[in-house]
Amino acid sequence: MGIKEDVLGIICKTLDVKEEEVAPDKTLYDSLGVDSTEMVELRVAINKSLEINLEGNEITNRHSPNQIIEIVAQKK
Amino acid sequence: MKERIAITGIGVVSPAGLKKETFWANLKAGRSFVDEIKRFDASLYPSRIAGQVHELDTYSHLSSRLLKKIDVFSHMALVASNEAIKDAHLDLEKVDKERVGVFMGNALGGWLFAETELRDMYMEGREGVSPYMASAWFPAASQGQVTIYYGFKGYSKTIVADKASSALALWYAAKTIIQDKNEFALAGGMEAPITPYALLCANTRGGLSKNNLNFKKAYRPFDLYRDGFVLGEGSGMVILEREDDAIKRKSHIYGFIKGVGFSCDGVHRIRYSLNTEALEFAINECLKECEWEKEEVDYICLDGEATILGDILEAKALNSIFGDKLKEISLSAPKSMLGNLLGAQTSLDLIATLLSMQNSLVLPTINFQEKDPHCDIDCTPNYPRERKIKKALILARGRGGINVVLGVEKE
């Protein structure tokens, strides 16, 4: 699987949403109402699963899934 | 209080059921809902019995996304709140959410969540801790979750005052409506003490029954063979509003919060005072605020701690205030069927009292076998009694003698 599929999979699993609910270009806050605590959980899950080290505010709920995929790709 | 406040919706999550109809039918039957604790290994705890809620998931309306962020005590509060809102026919589209307050009583907080995450922290390090720990465990977490869930933004508070927590929360909620800070209030309490650590603390605190073998008969207030109270878990929530507003909305009015009295023994951090002055003061203050004569009281919902000291002091205070008139008043402790829900107890006592008023039936104190000669009261032993109840007092006593008395009337 590529990074895109990996990140989308982690988003769905962590936030407990279906893939069709995830709008690729909308911010996580606007599309799914993701709050800052959920972002901590998402960041920890991405770090653990993809063995990278995203720091505190590198990804926020004002990022879209596509933007997060880009940020993760740069870390790999 | 300057005016009485109407109760127009009730929601219950209890060992005796999660619908008001089931709750009432079970209490009326005089059954014990105390059971052995089996959800974790409690075999070495001195007291390992409790009134437990078994059907929460069946009645839950919450998403798994939300459930993983909250402790079970918030889950209970959200389910009870949902029932109360539905029961009051509150139209959430029309109500001014800036003027809906949420008031909750709780004693212990959400320990199931906290214990699990602390274990993970020591096992896996800081990355092993759920970020929701920060907002899940503390006593005000449930109030926060309910306000977020419904978007209520009115003046809100959580009260922590041991077994008197929800009594104070109900009073506080009524006060904000009288002061016109809120139009509606969602008020009550929730408690989830059946976790390894919370149960340990409750055992250390003392006052719990160790009658583990005969658990159905363990909680027996005012009985000569009592040996303490039994823990319970659950939540009770009610909708409060002005009487005029309730009439305008054509709401079903269960009853009214008419007055309150409170005091503190102020002698020890855990024990009650050996004299009953402070408790009597709270009862008298409540009668005064309600503008009731003593003989007008039909029913008293007892604190019924089932400890020697707690019961004797409660009976003594009531005899001292009401004298011979006490024989004309019905008294009982329906919590003997459910277990004592600590910070949530008065909210369930209130709901049980309102349903007693509605059905003209005094609920019993179960497991009563032999009268304690030091407790000269008739606590409606074992079987309910038919009686019209118009005016009732609900007693709540917290650790160290936090005394709260609510006055509730039907018409």
C-alpha cells in the first residue's frame, strides 16, 4: 500500500469513520468536526504506524487529508 | 426559594432499569438489584457487591467515536440526559441554547478510564496514554460532554459533595432559573464507582456492607442487623423550568422543587457530628423555605446510610423535629433496592419520589427484619403502601456531615 492509502486508513480507523465520509480536500475540522484531542490521537497513530516523527503542530485539524498525506510523504 | 420550579422530564440509568416505566415497576416490586461484582476480580475486596447497570450499551444512542473518548460515568449521564430531554418534549431546534444550563453531582469522577490509561502509562510510557484521558476522568467531564453534545451554553456547574452532590446540583439548577440566568436546566448526577480503584477507595472509606454471601439482603437501613450501605452506579437527570413556562408548553409536570435547606456538621473530614443540630437545622431550613408546617409533610425519602451512627442520628433528628407527628409521615429508603449511588443518589431519590407522588404509592425500605430500638421510625419495611403524597422531603448526607434537604411538592 502507498502512503495515501496508509494515511487514509489510519484516519478512518482512528476517527472511527468510513472512507466515503472523508473529504480529501476539506479540512478535518470542516468535514468531520475533528477536535484538537482527536488530532493528538491521529498524530500518535500515524507516527506509530508509519514509523515517522510528526511533532506537535505539524498536522492540525485545519489540514485536509491530502495535505496530511503530503506532510507525511515529506517525512518518509 | 422565591418560587417553585417545575420538573417536566426525567431520565434514569439505574440498576433497576433504564426506562422510567421499568424503574418504577421494579422499585414497586420491592426487589433487590444488588449483585456480586463480576466485571473484574473483586474476590479480595472486603465489600464486593453492588447495584450495577447491565444494559447501558443496549439503550445507548452514542457513536463509537464518542464512546472511546468518555468514561462510563459520562456515558450514563448522556443516556439519562437524552431520556430526560425526550420525556420533557424539549424541542432542541427551538430552545435558546444560551439559556439551558447543565448541573450535575458527582463524587468520584471517571475511574475506569483513568485506571486503564494510568496502567498503560506505566506499561508503555507516555505514548501509550489516550489523549482523551485529559478530558475523561474528572468529575465535571460529564457535564462538559452533555453541554457539548447538545450545544447547551447556559450557566452550568458540577458539584462535588460526596453523597449530597446531586442534591446540591438540583438546588443550584433551580436557583439559576429563579435568578433568570437559565430558562431550562438539565440537572441530576451520575456515578460509576464499580471499578478496581474506586471500589478500593470506597472500601477504605468504610461504611460498606460486607454481607457478600447474602448480597440481596445486604443493604438494610434501620434494621438491627445492618452492617453498612452497598454501592450502586447510574445516573438520574431531570428537566427543570419555570412553572409558567411549563404550563405554556403544556408540559407534564411531575412536581416542583419548592425549597432546600443545608448545613455542615463541621467536626470531622469523614465522620458525622454525634449531635444532630446541623442535620435538624437543614431540615428546619427546608421546611421554612417551603413555607410548610410539619404536619403537612406526607413523605420523607431517607438518607438511609445503614451504618449504626448514620441511621441512629437520622432517626434521632427526625424524631426531634417532628415528635409525635412523625408517625403520620411515611418514611422510606428505596435506595436499599439499588445500592447507594453516592454523588448521583439524590437525583434517583427525587425521581423515585416523583413517581411515588404520581402513583400514590410509598416505596418500601427492603431487607427489614428487626427494628433497631435506637431507631424509632417506621421506614415502610419491605412492602409498598398506598398513600397520596403531596409534599415530600428528600434527605442527603455526605461525608463529614454535608446535610442537604430538598422539599418537593406535587400540586
